[in-house]
Amino acid sequence: MLRFAAAAAAAAWCLASAAPAARAQPVTDPPLPPPSRIEVRVGETAERHVGIAVGYRCDDPSLLQIEMKTRTEQTNAFVVTGVKEGTTMCRVGTDPHRPSVVYEVRVLPRRGRR
């Protein structure tokens, strides 16, 4: 009988100690902010200063003519010129040891002539 009581007490302790863990909420990362947006028309150019970020990668580079230019010792520029209409995501900064930024680049149609 003593053995049964000890086993029952041990089982009750295990269940009681596991209960708080069962109620714990899973840890989730906060949502990422939406990417910054660049809107440029076909034939027009937009520039964004990207700090010391180096390199870029775009989902659809055929929409843009892209250049990275050095502006100062501490500032590079991501320069895009619209080539054809569409939307693409671009990450500026491909070195994992440097900062990076993501842009949603929208290329709009040329302005109509008046």
C-alpha cells in the first residue's frame, strides 16, 4: 500500500509540474516590417542611400537598370532606372557581415505627354 501511495504521489507531482509548461504560450518572433517601397517610372531614375551595404539581388532584374554607387566613405547608393513595367523585390546588401535593406520596387508606365 505504501508503494502505491508513493507511486501515486510521484505521478501527481509529475502532472502538476508539467501543467505550467502545457499552458505556456509558444515564443514567436515579432512580425517583420513591410519592405520599403521605391516607385519609379519607365525611363526615370530613383536613388536610395543604403549606408555601407554592398551588392544587390533582385527577383526580376529585367525590370530595372541597377547601379551601386559610392557617395561618401560611409554611404553607398542604390540607383534604379525603370526599364519595363512590373514589381520586384530587391535586397541591397549581400555581405552577411554588413547591413542590408529590402525594397519593393514598382516600375510604373511612362507619364503620358500632354
